[in-house]
Amino acid sequence: MSREHESLECTYVLERVYAFLDHELDEASGDEIRLHLISCEPCLERFDIEQAFKSLVARRCGGDVAPQQLREKIVSRLSQGRPQAQA
Ligand SMILES: [Zn+2]
């Protein structure tokens, strides 16, 4: 497992990622989040997962099928974070 060190800024950003995804932030705050994500790889990866999940759920609700590549990416990320990924 890789060690993560999150700065205060990272914590701030990650706490607001959901609001950002839901477009609940004002433009200035949204830019702040976006700028941090661009320059911070750990946060970008984290954000990428949240966004992928959101689009997966949205697509499933819409009756559409998520791209296979996206699903594999999410599954591999998840299994990396779980000690027991297989039943
Ligand atoms: Zn960060």
C-alpha cells in the first residue's frame, strides 16, 4: 500500500469534491477545487473515482451501459483498496 500524505488543502478539496460534482459550489470555489485537482495527483485520482462512480450511477439510472474501460478502471481501483476483493 502506498502512503498518502494529504495537506490541509487536500483535505479541504476532498471535503468539497461532492459539492463540486453536484455543482453546489459557486464559481470561485469550483475553480479553487479544479485548480488543486490539476496540480495534485492524489486528489485528481480520488476525484476521478468519484466522478466515475457518479457517471456510472447516472448512466445506470438512464438505462445506458458504462464503457467497459471505465468499469474496469473503477473495479481495479476498488480491489486495490480492499484486502479481500474476491469471494
Ligand atoms: Zn491534493
